[in-house]
Amino acid sequence: MTKSGSPDIEAHIERGLTDLRDLVAMQSVSAQGRMLPETADAVTALLEAEGFSVQRYPGQVAPVLVAEAGNGPFTLLIYNHYDVQPEDPLNLWDTPPFELTERGGRLYGRGASDDKGEFTSRLAGLRALRERHGGTIPLKVKWLLEGEEEVGSPSLEAFVRDHAAELKADGVWWEFGSVTPEGRPILYAGLKGVVCLELRCRVAASDLHSSTGAVVDNPLWRLAKAVASLRDETGRVTIPGFHDDVRPTSEADRAAIASIPGQGESLYDAYEVARRLGAPEEFNTRTNLMPVLNVNGFHGGYGDGGSKTVLPAEGFVKIDFRLVPDQHPDRIVELLRAHLDAQNLQDVEIVELESHQHPARSDLSDPFVQTAVQIAREVYGQDAILHPSSGGSGPMSPFMQHVGAPVIALGIGNVAGRVHAPNENVLRRDFETGVRYALELMEALGKGRQSDL
């Protein structure tokens, strides 16, 4: 690879850590509307200092920023977010949540990983790229940053649709990723969709004495029947038609699954799981490719100490579906309604909660995906663990649908990063390597290396 110069990468890493320290200090909690315009201002200033033109658009909760700089044979769109989760419970933090603190090789603070650490490591890599090329950027870089991700990105899908021409790109670098304790990068090429619902049932205007259970039905029995009818003992959803639209697994997906090491041992051990679903050899297939139904909570009646002989008037259950391509969230809700009606559960109401998110998965053979894999091998010194999909969800589908580009997720998170929890952290080692990865990925794309793969 021909390079115009050798940037002082250590200096760029230190500057990136300064940026991270400054951003962590900004309490951009979207769930509470704290410091969102101010943090958008700070992010804008960082980008403009590197030659980006930044457009600011109003969102339902926080500003959406679209930045652009550079010129070259490849257009890379980077997606990050500047909002964070609430810091509660505060008493479980070992150090102040909005003060970046280093202990034992880890950097602690709210947003240190999700997502301010991801943003600042990539920005530091771009600075190093500019230095290498004498102040220019050898590819076109577009950056979309929002402040609503931690509350479900309510503005994003419509924004990406309405600004598709402005966001047009050849590849999209997603906002998260992780590294194993051994320093091996994990690369995701998709996300599952998600549908969050409540099932509600009411049988009376108020609670009754439990003696009336002989003549009055119980809403918790109704809900229990509904929930029990939705999946079998293996975890497979039993709603008729639910699997009809599932996209067949590709040969590339199967090959990637076969190469993923382990069978979930770290997950089972970390959480002391007592009851598993599926055979051990199915673990990676299930997490990547299997749609899932979860019961998040079952509520109703009396739950305090001792007994209270009551027949509750109402109850509700919170559930979520994790979907795979090409399942459509609206269709899943329709199928659920038809299934409950067929079970004589017409009185169980379905209430849709947060905005649904569609599943998304890139073609693993796409040159952009393969470039990301190869650069990971070069920077980290070992093969990336390539997942066709994360088991989690996010607003990735609009980018594939409207921008028309493949998406990869590779970042600086870690298994003990405590994202969304007290003592959120990122390993300093992973931040440093993330800066180097950003530099070399953008270098390769600017040189047109993906055509060589």
C-alpha cells in the first residue's frame, strides 16, 4: 500500500481520547432530554475542524447531523449516535459516570463505548488519514450522527428515506462492534428486526374476592394461555405462517456460521444459565439466523409479601419478537392477532409499543464486506469472526433499503463493557486498535483496494 506519509498515530490516539473525555462529560441522555443540542454542537465542531461541512436537521428528540468531506473513488457513510443511556443507578458506579476514568487498562464512563468511544476512535483514524495524505481525504466520507438511538431512533427511518440522495454511499460503517478478550475482532453484517408489544386482558371493572373465581374468568389465566400458545419447548415460534417469509440461508451465511468459534460457553458461564435452548452445535445458527419470541415481563394481581386472596381485574404481558429477513413487522402483528383469535382469545388486546425495526443483512460476498474483513486481519493480526447478523436489533434496514449499500459493524466494544449498565467501559487497547483500523479501512477504500478482493 503506497502511503504519502507516516502519521504520528500515537498522537492521534491521545487526541481521540481527549475528544472522548470531553464528550463523556456531556450528559446527553436522550430519555431525559439532557444536553442534546449542546452535544450536537460539540460533535459539529469536531467534524468542522477536520474539514467537514455539517448540516443540522431537527429530530423528534434531538438534532440529526449529516457531515461530508473528502473526494475519491469510494463513498463511505458512517453512522454513529451521540446520545447515551441514563446513568441510574448512580450508587453502582465506582467512579463518576460522566467523567472518563482509566483503571486497569479500561476507560470508564457513560458513552465510553456506546457510542462516543466508537465515534471518537473513527474520527481519530480519519485525522491520521488526513495527515498521511497531506491534509486531504482520499475518499468521500459522509457521517450521519443522531441523538435518539437510545430511545429507539424515532426520526431515523423517515430521515434516511427523505434524504436518501444526500446519503448515497457505496458502503455503510455501523455504530458498534466488539473485540474478544484475546483481541480478535467481531464483525457483524446485519441485525435482527424487532417488534415490541403488550398483550392486555381485562375481565372486570375492579379486582374481586378470589371466591368469585368459580364464576368469573381470570385475566392472568387468559394471558398465560396466550403466551403458552406462542412457542414450543424448543423455542420455535408456533404462530401459523410466522416462518413463511424467512429468507433461505445462503451458502456464504452457512460458511460464516461454521467458522464462528465456540458454542456460547462465555454467555452461559457469565450469567450462570441453568436452562438452555437448542443443541450446543445450534448456538451460532440460532443467534444469527433464528427468529425469536421473548416474554419480557408478566404483570397483574398481587405480588407483595404473604397472600391476598384476590381475583385481579386485569393483567398484561410484555413481549418482543426478534425477526430475520424477510419477515415484516406489520405482518407478524397480523399473524399474532389471527392466532389469538383462533385460540378463542379475542379479548386479549395487542398494544404496539416502540417503533418496529425491520431485519437487515448484507451479502457476505460483497467486496465492501470482504474489504472490511481483510483490513481487520491486517490490523488485528488475526481473522475477524464474521457474523451474518447480530442477535440484537437496530435501525439498519433503512440504510440498506434507501441508501442501497451494504453495511458492516466492527468497533471497539468488549464482553465486559457493561454497555447500558453502571461502569460502562472500553479497553484502552481496543480504542487504540480501533483508531488504526479506521485509518487503514479508509485508506484501502480510498485506494480502491476492494476491487482487488
